[in-house]
Amino acid sequence: MPSVLLIGYDPADLPNSEDVLTRLEKEATRFAEHSIDVTMTMVMPNDSAESAVLGSLAEGPWDVIIVGGGLRTKAELLPLFEQVVNLIRRHSPQVAVAFNESIESSVETAKRWLP
């Protein structure tokens, strides 16, 4: 079964965190319906981000790593986005890296890079 790591911004401090968590749960269900194992790692711009990403990368092997839009679309998170991408590049260079348009497009994003 293909395996996907989805790295996203932790919604814990967002005003709509419950909505985001519900959307993530629905997308996890969609991954299962498509026979794709998914692990979701949520990070924040603090000292725990690097260890969280490295821990998740070590759980592989991964077929695809998706970096979520929450990390890419906010200018103030650009350093965190760069950190995540560079950790992937250094520690999992053989894995396809993909970028979703929204939480709800994550399955399709992964499938673009799966055999």
C-alpha cells in the first residue's frame, strides 16, 4: 500500500481549528478509501518543528511527502516552510515532494506522484 506523509501547519492556535481538524479527518478517510496510508504531522514555528518533521521522516519509507498550503501561503511562515522543505531534501531526497491546493485536494495531490 502506498504511504504518504502530509506535513501541515498545526491548527491548534487558529480560530477555526475545529473546522480544520474536521477537514483533515475527512481527508484521512478519503486516503483510506483510496487504499493509501497517510500520516499527518502538524508543525508550528517553534523549536519543536524540526524534531517533529525528522521523527516523521524516520517513520518512512514514504512514497510521497505533501507539504500543506497552511505552511506555504502565509508570508510569516516562510521560514518554517523553508525549514520543512530543506529537512525533506536532506533526509529523504529520494521521495517525491508535492504541494496540495487545499486539504481536500490532498488525495489527488498524492496520486499525481504515485505509480
